[in-house]
Amino acid sequence: MRTMPGSRGVLAAALAVTAALTATACGTSGDGDDRGAGAAVPSSVPAEPTTASPAAEPTPTPSRTDLPPACTGATTEARVADDPEGDLMLTATNTGGAPCVAFGAPRLKIGDSSSAVSAPRDTAPREPVTLGPGESAYAGILMAWEPDDYVTVDKVSLTFAANGAGRGTAGPPVTVALPGRTPYEELDAEVTYWQRSRADAHVDG
């Protein structure tokens, strides 16, 4: 059969339209998914890592190594006087050029006694008593004498504690005169811890 002039062009155009329709039909799935074969599938976005807040730094405990050295008999002047509101009052004044600390309680030996008098723990201050040059610390002395059971004494031996724990001594003992000949009963005598004021150091006789 002869082909009419121009029929080749018409036939080629028809074939091109048919191919385009076929390609379109093949690119559509039957379940309504209109994504093309070459479409990129978005990946899930990873969650940002959680950064833990830094732990708070613990508050350092104040060190007591920054305290001045312990007071000694060489850096203080000690005296004992009658206490109008008690028995006796011991006063230690810093005569040095630098601060010192009156730790704990004074270690007192009254008269010729070989043992130190006791210091009740309930008289301990909250903080060690630091003395600047010219400042004083105080301790009340309870002689606790009874009319039929006492001796009279005229001196005490004083030693300072080396630290807040009351262990060890700072410097050699010094002798401090008492006011006159003072009645003294050994078993019940007491001395308070060092205090910053006379009012805190009073003891009732």
C-alpha cells in the first residue's frame, strides 16, 4: 500500500503522543502515592544533644590555718584581780606587735598544785579569741573555797594552749601573782575558757 504524502510526519507525531501518555501512566501508582521514582525521601532530623548543667562548686570550708599564732607568756601580760561579780578575773593583754590567739582555756595551776584546774566545756566561745596588739582576753577563776577546807595561795602558773583542740602548750608557763593571800579549795576550783569580754568571763562564787 502506498503511503500518502505527509503521512510519515503525522504517524511520528502520533507515536510521540502515545509514548508521553504511556510514561505518564507508568509514573503514577495505583494507591495514590504521587511521589516520583526519583523523589528524595526526607530523613528524620536528629534531636540536639542535651547538655547537662554543670554541677555547682561546693562551698569550701573556711580553713583555720589562716589564724595568727597562739598567744604565749612572752607576747602577753597576765594579771589576776578580784572580780566584784565573782571570785577572780584573769586578764591577758597582747603586748606584742602582731595578733595572737588565746586558744581554748588557760591552763592554770594554783599555788603549788601539780594539776591544772578544770575548764567547763559550756564556757567555750564560738570562735577562738584573737587579740590584736593591745587587746585583752578574759577568764573567770572560781576558787570554790569552803571555810573549813581550804588553803591560802598567792600565785598561779599560767600556760597558753597551742591550738583550738587544747592539745599542747604554747611557750613555757609564767607565774602570775594573786591579790593577797587567796583562799583556795583544790577539788572544786574552775576556770572559764578565754572570753572576749569580762561580762562573758564572770563566774559566781
